[in-house]
Amino acid sequence: MPAPEGWTKYGSVWGNNESGFSAAAKGCRMFNGGWGDPGLFAAGFWWSSTQTSNDKAFYRYLDYKQSNIFRGEANLSYGFAVRCVRD
């Protein structure tokens, strides 16, 4: 299967929109303005709606090498995507 636009050609985990979630790999902006590893087009990061403190919140991310969905916690000065869902 060809890699969808927005993901690198590394690894063997490619999105197919089977779940209805068309995720585009865009990386993340770090607290200092630089781009985080593994970088653009290799991972996708999204904020969760769960804030854990005044300056931190959970986020979810997908990595081109893994088939799992991961959760992390980051300072709000990081830049992650926001996905809007309509009811």
C-alpha cells in the first residue's frame, strides 16, 4: 500500500482511514520553537482536552514505526495539533 500524503516512507505502518481518522503527520513544535523528533512527516501530535495542571495537559501521538496510540503530558508552551469533532 502506498504511504498516504504526510507520512514518511520509513517503516511499514501506513494509515488507511479504516477508523475514519485521517491523521496527517506534522510533528510538533517544542517549547523553544524547534521541531521535535522524529520530526515533520514522521509523527503526529494532538492535544487532549484534559489539562493536568495550570501549565500542562495530556496529548496523544502517532509514530510512523508503531501501530499504537501513545499518551504523554507536556507544558502548554509546546505546539500540538487540535482536532475538532462535530457532534
